[in-house]
Amino acid sequence: MYSCIRSRGKIPARARRTLRLAWQEAPNRSRDWLADLRDALGPAPAGNPPLPPARMRFRVAGNTSRQQFLEVGAMASRDILGAFEKLQIGADQSVRWLDFGCGSGRIARHLIRSPRIRELWGVDVDAPAVSWCAKHLPPGKFSTITTEPPTALPAGHFDVVVSGSVFTHLAEEPQRRWLAEIHRLLRPGGALITCTHSPKLTFMRPDLTAPQH
């Protein structure tokens, strides 16, 4: 007579999560390890900066895929620049941009190539990611900030502030405090380009509570 023993109770929850993640990431790691090794050994070709290491990509995207990191960043930058063009701001009034919540440069690496942007700054609370950007994404200016405003950035310095997937992770009161800080950083008439939750989220994420929507 054979019996079946469930193993879930024998393996700690943290170990199960680690094993599940390793299984999910196996295709990405098998595909990307050589390119990651080339990036780590460097130097990168001129005009083609390396990608951040897998652990940093995971913190941004929830997976380590190089292809997804590049594609999502490129799509977001196109959307941002498209939204900016609709504002019809003169070229001489849109030269200083701030990437608020730059992470490891998923969007900044694309924005920095735009001829409209002469000066790109980036800030984030993730110090290792900011250090990586400062080293690999010149001539961008990157610095670490704390989780609460104000920042040490100059008042009225920026023509445009962009923020991808930051305010969607903040509660209402922190949003208000950071919006006030961004208002301080923007010149009069400057623009904030940010993202919000889609109305489709109600149907896509039924697990979220009403305040989270």
C-alpha cells in the first residue's frame, strides 16, 4: 500500500518562495547570464550603456529579464516624450529634466538620448541603484534622497519632472508632501509628467482593496 505525504509543511515558507522564484527565473538567467557577464567585465560600447545587474533589474520589474527591462523602459520613455510634446512647450523652456524615482535608470537610459533634454537629473531612495546610474549613465546627474521631503535639489531648477510608478506606490499623505516638493523644484510654468492607476486595475487586480485602487 502506497501513501502520499504532503511536503509543504516540511519546507519553510521562505525556502518555498526562494525555490519558486528560482524556478520562475531559470529561463531568464539561462538566456541572460552571458550578456550580464559581458556587462560586468566591461567596458560597454560607446553610446550603449550596460544594463544594471540582475538583482537591480529584479527590484524594479519583479523579474531579471534584460529584454523586458529594455522594452518597458523604451515604451515608458516614448509615452513620456509623447505626453510632453502635447504640452507644446518651447525647446528653450524644456532643457532641464528630473527623473523622480529613477531606480537603476530603466527610463533614464532612454530619456538621456533625447535631443530635447540637455540636462537630466535623477533621484531615488535606492542608494546602490543611484550609484550605478551615476557610474554608467553619464552625463546624467544622479543623487540619493530620503523617504521624506525636502530634497537638497535647487528650487525652481527644473523645466520638467517625470515620475514613473512612484506615486502609485504611495499613500495619499506622502503623495501630497512629495507633490509639494516637486512644485518647489519646478520653475514657474514647468510640467510634471507622472502615471496613475488605470481604471482597468479594478478588474485586473480584484485582490486590491478600495483605498489601494
